[in-house]
Amino acid sequence: MRPRKPRHPSRVATMAEKTNSNMLFANFNQDFSCVSVGTKKGYSITNCDPFGRVYTKNDGARGIVEMLFCTSLIALVGAADQPSSSPRKLQIVNTKRQSMICELLFPSSILAVKLNRKTLVVVLEVEIYIYDISTMRLMHVIETSPNPNAICALSPSTDPSYLAYPAPTPSPTATSSAPASSSAATATSSGDVLIFDTRLLAVTNIVRAHKAPLAHISLNSSGTLLATASEKGTVIRVFSVPAAERLYEFR
């Protein structure tokens, strides 16, 4: 028996295209209990269980919408040319009080925002800013190799609290006098990961994860495990944190 086709396939396709064209951002919160969505019109928060939208606001294009667990604290970044929705501006808002806590303007576009209960991290292409979330005081700035894909992970836990990001790409002249291969010349990051303690404000270890540039990294909820994948896409590796010991490998 052939599967039944939708009664209005063109309408279904149109709805899907409309949804995809409007959506600019979607992500879970730290414990996967909520989903935050940014669109060309604004943003919304949806509870997963029981499923239902709990907050929505149409205040301009939102390219980043990050929650702090299930609290009313939201980090917003615009996605338009207007000053009010600039991708260089970070807004911290309280949705319950309908109030703006603070606004921060950065020298270039914000590519990612990460939060836990003590730390807020803002990722630019060549810099990472670390703030004390209770006071929004700038604690530290990390200079990085170009990171256009904002590869970065912050542990949801605060004790320990680790930040993981790609290690700087070595200069070809510093490592070898031989001509660099095309893949190495175009790589924006190495396959290694730096583990940074956000309390000590220092690198605690380096994870030798892959030979190819990194594609994605993620820390578990307790900040004790790091999963990595490279642009080659053939293997996922899991390491202990902060010891950087390889524990598992999936092909």
C-alpha cells in the first residue's frame, strides 16, 4: 500500500519554507528543558515537558537567544542593520520583569553566547570575553585564532567551570620551513582544544583531539567530559576533563 500524500503538498511546502526563512536561531537551554528561538521578528521560549510556548516578543530580528537554565534571564543578540538590533550588541533582559539589565557593545559581530550560573562568555571571531554574570564585570579576554564558526563550549556546572575552545593554529614558519599544504593554509583552527578554568582564569590543559581542524566541541553537564569532532567527519572522540585523557572513540 502506497503512503498517502498530503492533501495540500504545496501548502505544506510553503509553510516549511516560511518557517525556515524566518528562523535565525534555535537552541536548548543548559538542562534541555526549554528551547529558545530567534526569528526575523523577535524571539520565543518554549517549554519541552509539558510542551508549550511560555514567552514570545516581537522586538526585531534576533540572531542569538540564550537562556540561563529556566530562569527569566535571557541573552539576546540582534541580526539586523539597525542600531537597536545590531549583531555587535549584547542585551541581557529579564523576561519576568520586562526589563533590560544591561547592554554591551563589542568591536565586531557576536558569534555565540554561553552561560552558566556564574559566568557569561561572548565569542567573537578572534576574541572571547568572560564576564562575572552576577555583576557583568569583565573578568578576562582571550585572543584566539580566527574562529568564524564560534566553536566553543562552556560547562553548565560552576564547580568546576571549564571553557573549551580551539587551540591557536601554529604558524607554518614556526613549525616547518616546508610549504604548507592547501588544507593547512586554509585552516582557521587546529585540531587541539584548550581547557580554560573560568574561576582561575587560566588554561589548565590541552586536548590533542584531531589532526584536522575542529568542527564541533561539547562539554557534558558536570564539565567532566569533552566530545569533539573534526571537519573530516569520520570520528567522534570523548576525553576526560581536565586530565585530557581519551576515553571513547566512535566511528
